[in-house]
Amino acid sequence: MKYLFQFTIIVIITFLAEILVRVLPFTIPASIYGIILMFLCLFFKIVKLEHVELAADFLLQVMPIMFVPATVNLMTKWNLIKSNIVWVLVICIVSTILVMIVTGLVSQTIINIMNVERKE
């Protein structure tokens, strides 16, 4: 029963995110709206972590299985991809490096801000 309650909360937030995609004029995916909504609900204590923790842990455990359909779809599009494989690889590598750099810089900035606040 606990899992059902937790999955219901996650589904409701997902549903609200889908509604936001259709209502708001931005081209932001529903998954991003869902992450923002979940964060806000947790931050403002509308939803407590223990209300979604078990279901979220389960979803994280089965997440690799969720990539199988996308991978199979890529394999069916191989003829389109193979002519541009070099560019696909370059874009993947460059974007991964950029994400790592930006994440590191943001993390360092947050740590520095927290250290300055502690000293005051």
C-alpha cells in the first residue's frame, strides 16, 4: 500500500508536468517540469521525502531497462546515423565535456559561497 501511495504522488506530479507543457508557451519537456515540480514540493515540504523515497529508489533501480526501447529505436535508424556518426560522436563528447565543466564550476561556486557564509 505504501508503494501505491508513493507511485500515486509521482504520477500526479508527472500529470501536472504534462499539463504545464500544454498550457505554457515554452518548449520545455514535461520531464523537466516534473523535476522542477518535485523539487518545489520537496523544498516547500508539500511532499516529504519519505512519501516518495521507496518508489523513487525502485524507479532508479529499473531505470536501465527503460533505455532499451530508445536503444532499439536507434538501431532501426542506423542507416541515417552512420552517415553522420563522426558528428554525432563529436557532439556527444563535446557536450559531455561542457556539462562536466559547467557542473564543476557551479559546484565550486556554491562551495565557495557556503564557505564565505560560514566564516561570517
